[in-house]
Amino acid sequence: MKIAIASDHAAVDLKAELAQWLRDEGHEVEDLGPATADRVDYPDYGYKLATAIAAGTAERGIALCGSGIGISIAVNRNPACRCALVGEPLSAALSREHNDANVLAMGARLTGVDMAKACVTAFLTTDFGGGRHGPRVEKLSNPAL
């Protein structure tokens, strides 16, 4: 799967570790930055990730910042994105099954590496359930429906 990943300075280490792990798992990973822990603004990287998802250059995205809150808000400004902030695997799976989330957000200051990997695994291996969830998901990108 082609995955785009982005963070702010607070999550650059978690981003690097997840990106390498995903590559080792056979995924194609596009690291959208930043490359260092120098201070940056999370909206810039959230928007960059959202653009990659909206353009179809990545199938799924992973957004990271200190808490995961700010970057998830930035990603969700793009109507093509359904970004779910999670801290454990069940929420990651439900975000896919019920909401067809295409971006997963986590907080590097709140989520350890092993838990982050468990969340990503659940996110990447769970399919959208469709059915009654389909019309609801459609409304997420089209509020006038």
C-alpha cells in the first residue's frame, strides 16, 4: 500500500520509526516531513498530507504531532480526508470499518511506539464495512446531503 506520513517537530522520531517499520513491512512510504526536530507548524504538514490523499498519490495517511489533535484538525479541513485521532487499536479499526477513515492521527507524546504500530496495523488491515455506514460517510464530505 502507498502511505503518506507527516508530523510536526514533536513527532519526528515516531514518524521516522513508523516510516521505516512500514517500509520493512513492504509498504511504499512517502515521508512528507519534517526531516529534523527543528520547530515547525503542524498545520503546514497536515495540509501537505491532506493534499497527497486528495490527489490520490497515497492511499492512506498517517498524521502525527505532540497530541495528534492539531494535525488531525488540519487534515480534516480537506473534504477528501477523513482523519481519525486514535490512541488504541480498536478505535483505529472502527475508524476504518464505520467511517472509512483514510488518515490516522496519533499523538507522539501520548502514544508509545508499540501502541502506535498496533494502531497502524489495525488501520491498514481493516476494511470499510459499507452498508448503513456508506450514506453517513458520504455526508462527511458533502454536508448538504
